[in-house]
Amino acid sequence: MKKPYRKRYILFEIISDSKIKEELIEIAIKKAIKELFGEFGLSEANPKLLKEFSKGKKHVLCVDHRYVQKTKLAMAYVKEINKKKLIIKTIKVYGTLKKIKGVIK
Amino acid sequence: MFWDFWIEEFDEKILLNLGFHGVCVFGDAQSKKLFVLKGEKIFAKNSEELKIKCKRTKADFLLLVKPNVKMQRVAIKRCLVDGINAFVKYPLIKEMAEKNIALVISFNDFLNSKEPTKTIALMKDSIKLAKKYKTPIVIVSGAKTKWELRGTSELIAFGEVLGLKRNEAKAALREFQEKIFERQKLKKQGKYIMPGVRKV
């Protein structure tokens, strides 16, 4: 039987001139989801940045499987963090952490 | 092959990183790694200005930006442009499908909108009609600076949120654009005469 809530792991890259802290990235993404889809959408998407998988400008965001596309849109909606302009580029969406470990290392 | 058909600032490195194979630049650009077409935005206040501007230009892709309904009607009836960036409604969107004029949806309209929810609602309406009458849809980033560029997967997600299926959203990034690129190739070879007529 399929679980009603399945996790998806979005591997993304930050394109910017300067380095941006992981906490700020997570806050900015959550803020964008909240702005576009509301509190209810944010609670359903349940985005979490997995800090142990962050490497350089590449990061991993864990979300609900129903909110993958909406989260991607919200990530594209982030224009700047701390007045530093940036582009968030999605690389790939994974279904398990095992696969993502192989890609990042 | 994915295309971004509305870029004002050209940055080859970022565009390649974002997964594009070709772009249409509203300005000057040259690249060896990307296919580059020259586009022109057209703003017109009345129909005569519109006709003159469309005839004078030698761009590969003509885009009518934010026209009122009267300008939309003139441009569509006379088949003056290749794409329209506006929220087009019923009778005109059907005619756009017959004349093969694309509905251009810009991500930048959403990104820099004061009311993004309202913009999305209007875009959804236009896309619903475009799907019904099989009007070509083109999703573009509409970037005025390099920081407004967005990747292919983000634009596909944008299309999906607007009500397109995944394959339709992907087609919005390549199908119509490839037709324009082929037309441009024929023009360079001197084989293109007018819509529907070409030298064999």
C-alpha cells in the first residue's frame, strides 16, 4: 500500500556572487512558499533543508511529494537573500536519501 | 532542446548552466555555444504605429507586449507578430490558434508583480483558453537582468502550476520556438518567402 505522504528530496544549486548561509536559504524558501500558497500550503509541503547534505553551493530540500512542483516554483520566486541577488536552480528530484548520497559524495 | 525566448541581458555561462540550448535576445548577443535569435518587443498606441513598427523591423521574433484589446485585434487579424504577451480572451485566442500566433507567458510578470496571486489567476485563465483552442503557448523567463533568469525545470514547474501537464509544459519551452528557428534557417538560405510559401 502506498503511503499517503511520501518524501521527495530536491537537489538544488545556488547561483550567486557570494556565499549565502544555509539557514537564510531555508527561511527564504519557507517565506516564498508561505507567500504563494499560504500557511496551510507551507504546513503540507513541510520543507526542510538537510544541512548534512549541503556541499558548497549545492543543497538538499526535503518536501512532501505533492508539493514538489509548487516548491520548485517557490524556489524560483526567491529573488534575493540579504540584498544579495541569486538564482536557485533545481538539479534533480530524488525519492530516496541513498541515491542522493551517491550523487553528492 | 529548450529555448528561452525573452531575454534582455545575455549571460552565456548562466544560460548554459540553467539548461538552455537556445535563446531569443531582445538586444545584441553573440554566442558559439548557444543558438541565438534576435527578437524585438513592440509597444504601440494605435494601429498605424503598430503596422509601421512591424514592417520596419528585421528581427527573427516579433513580440507584442502588453497591448490593449484593440491592438491585440489588429495584430492578430493582420498576422503582424509572432507572439503576444498579454491576457488574451475568447474570440481572439481562437484566432491566434488559426494564425499560429503564440501566447507568451512571462515568468517575470509573476516575479515582479505587485499582486502575484492575481497575475497567476489571469495567466491560468489565458492558458485554459489556449489549451481549449490549441493556441501555441510559449513560457519565457522575460529576464531584464541576468539575475531574473530561471532554469528549465523552474519554468516547467511554473507551467504545471498554471494548469499545463508536464509534457505540455515542456512543449511550451521548445515546440513553437523550434518552428521559429527553422523559419530563420530558411530565411538565411533564401528559401523562405512568406507564411506557407517557400522555395523547394
